[in-house]
Amino acid sequence: GAMVPVRVHTVLISTQHEESVTNEQIAKDLKEHVIKPVIPPQYLDDKTIFHLNPSGRFVIGGPHGDAGLTGRKIIVDTYGGWGAHGGGAFSGKDPSKVDRSG
């Protein structure tokens, strides 16, 4: 049968930003320019949990922050391709990476 969405339980977004931008501004901009245009409003409610840059500031990223730390084999180790997957990894990253620390 078809899976029909009922609501969005949790939204988690981590995004790199300039050093001068506050976490409050990041959260405001993500809600306005990413979440609102992407998630239909009927799926968001007062119980929806938002984790926006939950690890705090994210100034250093890209190859400078993650070079050589790519994980492997996550699809076969989880749902075998049946469930949606965001491209993370279980192994091969240091503990500060969200894929390792959860």
C-alpha cells in the first residue's frame, strides 16, 4: 500500500554559515527560506520539533572540516533501500560528526 504522510514529527537541518551570523538568525532564515517553501503547512503543527544547527556554530565545514572522513555502506546496514536515506554514515567519522554521535 501507499504511505501517505500525516505530519512532520522532526525537522533537523545543519548548515554552514559565516562567522558573523547568529544561531537565532540561522534558525529564522531556515524556517523562512527552506522549511516553509519545502514542507506543506498542513504537515507542521505545534508538536513539530525543530533542530536547527543543533550542534551550535558551524563555521568550518566542507573539505576543510571533513576531508577524508567519508563513511560507507549505510543503505545495506539500515533498511536495504526501502526507507528514505539522507546520505550519512555509521563509521569512518570522528565523534563530533552527527552521523557518529546521533
